[in-house]
Amino acid sequence: MRSASDGFGVALGGGTARALAHVGVLEVLARRGWTPGAISGTSSGALVGALAALGMTPRDIAALALGIDVGELWRQGLDPGLGQASLIRGRRLEAWLERNVFHGATFDDVQVPLVVACTDLVTGELGFLREGRLSRAVVASSALAGFFAPVVDGERVWVDGGFVEAVPFHALARLRPGRSLGVHAGIDAGRSRVIRFVRWFHATPAGRGWRDWLLARGTSGPWRRLARSTALAARSYERGLDVPPGARLLSTRPRVAWWDFHRMDEAIAAGRLAAETAFEHGGLEAWLAGEHDAQTASDAAREPTDGVVPR
């Protein structure tokens, strides 16, 4: 098996139940002899990334995910966070993750270098977590405006890292891998009517004014945090996926919704398919080996979402 000395790292984006596609990608990489030497994750990609960084094999992660009682998972939402301007406070989910998934593990326990990407609600910029409990880092990286309450850590207020970067390439760069492979399993922005509407609205003077007003509310209370989180989430829809020069993006297409935890096996299968396609037709093996890009720009144009897209 190849190891960290090969200088290859993975950046895992969000997607909730869809992000189990990351497990399928990691499984194919491992089967073909490629083991990442650095991992970054945001939102549910942080969960998968943290488990992989702890040394769990993709098959072990899949077994853990598919063995979860979905009803029990949903019951963690019975943690009202209205006092924090959110439906769910998130502390019950954090305790559940600590008890059933991480068992007290911290960043000191990882076997592969790991960075979890969050958004600093105060500055609106990316923040990078590399110490403390993994359960807390995963919850902090997953906090969504109005849904999961932000995680307050001293003067920092953490929310979903995807508000700034859907696939955490910048977090991975802090670990200095020689080559960076991003994996995207989130919403296809080009097909989402909601995102298309938000982009259109924010291109109007009224939309820009509304967004700027929300961003100016500050973070001095739960409702101001909600306003600022909402604006950051909306602003994130205006961006495309930013792939740094020399990096690769592997996009998967799980045909499941973000809440379809009972269909996680389908998300895993979608990840396997995308990775196998990238190896067989996208030149992924050559790229991982540091050879020339086997896929031409015209090839990428014909297969923009299920292959490895050169940037």
C-alpha cells in the first residue's frame, strides 16, 4: 500500500447522507493501492474524514454507517434550539457521536493528518480545526443557519465550512500534500432551482442590499447569528467549485436526498462508480502516480461530473 510519503491527500466536501459517497471513493482508492497521507473534511465530509484519519478502513466506515439505527439518528434532533435561533441545538447529536462513533477520540488520536474546515461566523472566513474532540469539530463544521445552532468556542463562532468552500481544498493545503484530490457529493448547483433563484436574486440591487444588510447584523446574539449565517449560506450559492491549480475534483452523483439516511448504501455505491470511472477513463491512476494528465480538456468536458476534472 502507498502511504503519506506519496504526498497525496483528499478533501471531502459535505452533503449529509449523500456524503457517504466519500466512503465508496476511499474504498476504490484503497482497493487499487492508494492510501491518502492527508485528509481534510467539511460538514459530513468531516465525519467520514475523521473516521478515515483514525485508521478505520473504508469497509469499516461503511459497516458503521449502514449499521446505524436511522430512527435513533433522527431522534438526536429532539434537541430544540429555539433559544439559539435554530431548530436543533446540536448538543444531543454531539453527545451521540461521542458515545457511538468517536468514543472520546481527539485530534491527538488520528493516524493520518487531519484538518476540519469551518466558517468563522464573526469574520466570514475559513477556520481550521486541528485540536480537541473530533465530535465537537464535526458538529462545528456542520452547523447550518436556522437548522443546527452554531458552536461557540470562546470568541469564535463556528458554522458549516461549506459556506466558504464546498470542497475543503484550502484546509487540505495546510497539510502540504504533493497532490490534492477533492471529492464532491453535495448539491449540483446547476440543477437546483433554489440555488438558481438565489443567484438571480443576489444579482439584483434588492438582493445585494438584503444580503449586505444581513451580513452587517454582527454576531452579538442568536438572531443576529442566524441573520449572518443565512447571508453567508446564500452567498455561498453564488460561487462555483473552486479547484486550485494542479488539484483534481472527483464529483459523484448520489441519487439520494441529503436526508435519505436509509439509502446510504446507494450513496456509497455512487462513490464507487465515480472512482472506478475516474480510474478507467479519467486518468486517475496516472495523476496519482505523478505522471502527465491522461485526460484532455475535451474529455473532461464530456464527463464533467462523474470523472476527474482537470483545472
